Amino acid sequence: MNTNNTLYIVVPCYKEQEVLPETSRRLREKLKALQAQGKISDRSRVMFVNDGSSDDTWPIISRLHEEDPDVFSGVNLSRNRGHQNALLAGLLTAVNYADMIISMDADLQDDVNAVDEMVDRYHEGYEVVYGVRSKRDTDTFFKRFTAEGFYKVMKALGVDIVFNHADYRLMSKRAVEGLAQFSEVNLFLRGIVPQIGYKWTTVTYERAERFAGESKYPLKKMLAFAADGITSFSVKPIRLVFTTGVIVFVVSLFMLLYALISKLMGHTSAGWTSLMGSIWLIGGIQLLGLGVVGEYIGKIYNETKRRPRFIIESVLNKA
């Protein structure tokens, strides 16, 4: 067996006590199968990252490591830092032990069997392998429409992003070391990883329903995540505000000219509807513009503080 092919599967967990027993069972079987085929070394592990869960997620991870340290390891963050930070913490910890790292969610919506093809692509020389959904039949119409619309908007704004890819991917050790050089606090890994470069490809899979528990991404969080992605990788929204301002200014010049001509011609009776409509329209555009600018200023504020993206309380891993 080639001992240089160590695989770590990094799984961020936040209040996943209901699904962890089944997730750990399936991932153990997958590791054992890949080891039996000689595709990965016997030092490969599943690394669960506890993102400050208040339930029994960390005790379960600790018990899994205690019972089978040759398969399971764990990282415990000092507090809840969010999915992207927890994922990054796992990646930057696993890179010290692994030659290739696969990241996936704990809810078993990502098809575990796609791991085989990802590893095969790695052996073919690819350093980043993206897991891409082949279809969205399990999504509601609203979820499918908004999700696909998000990717299209990101592309239109000039963001380099893989369509229908979330955070299910394989990265080589060198790719993760490249990721470590990106120091921004506002994390949007789907946009950052393509910036690394290196040889990449995709594998397709069908995303299943959540195995158990509740989604950790309700609509409010999804919208916030989308806003973070857009404002972290494109300045086009703020340019759109500037363009809108120029258009409104030009229109106002024509309206001023119209008002002067009307006065000279003696037609000075102004309509209440048009007046109120103009006030509300311009006021709305101004507030929208301030909101967009404020979003960028807020990100600058967070970046300048340079606070740590995560703090690791403890690590369970057999050397």
C-alpha cells in the first residue's frame, strides 16, 4: 500500500447528535473499503469538527475516537464560529496529517459513494475535485429557483464559482496549503477555493434528503450567506449604485428643465402623485445605496480588526 495517500474526511458538525451515529457508520465503511482497495493508506481518518454545539455532539465525537482511534478524530472549537470557519479549522488541522482532504456535511445529503471517484481523480493528478449536484429533484421549487439563481447572479457579477457546488470537495495537501494563504475573515470558501488554481475537475452526484435532525441553514441564514458571497468577491453592486446615481442625476436635470419650461409657459400646477412618487423613489434609491455601501464598510471593519477566524479548544487524533 502506498503510505503517501493518506485521506482525511473533514466533517463540520453543529448540533448533529441525531445524525452522527449513522454518519460515522457510513464513513467508517467507506474508509475501510478504500483501504482494502489500496487507494488510501491505513493512516486515513474521519475528522469531525464540533462547532460549539450545545448538545451531545462533542461527547459523541469523543466516544467515537475512544472506541476507534484508527478511524475517527475530532476537533473541538472553543465556541460556535459558523459552518465556514469550522470547515476551515478542520482543513487547516487535517493538512498536518493528510495528503488529500475531502470536506462534506454531516447530514448525509452529500453522497458518500462519490468519495471513490474523487479519490480516483486525485490519483489521476487532479488537486481539487468539486462535488457537483447532477439535479435538484429533492429541493422545493423555491429552494431550487433561489439556489440556481444565486449561482447565475454570482457568475454575472464576475465571481469564479462552480455551478451547483457547495462544500463537498477534495483538495490535495498543496491546495489546502494554498488556501491557508488567504487571510480574509469573511469566509466564502466556494469562491476562495477556485482562486487557488491548480488542476481541477468535477464529479457529479445526487443529493439526498437530510438523514435526521433539522437544517442549520434556514432562509435567513441562506440570504445572509448569499450576501456574504456576493460582497466578498465582487464590487459590481457598489458600481451599480454609482450607475443608478448617475442615471437619477441625469433624469433630475431633465425634470428641472421641464419644470423651468412649465413655469415660463404658466403651467405651474404640480401633481401631488408625481411629486410623492418622485420623493419615495429617490429616497428608496438613496437608502438602498447606503445599505450596499454599508455592507462593504462592515466587511472592511471586520477585516481590519484581524480577529481569529476560529480558536481550537482541543484535538483528538492518533498520530
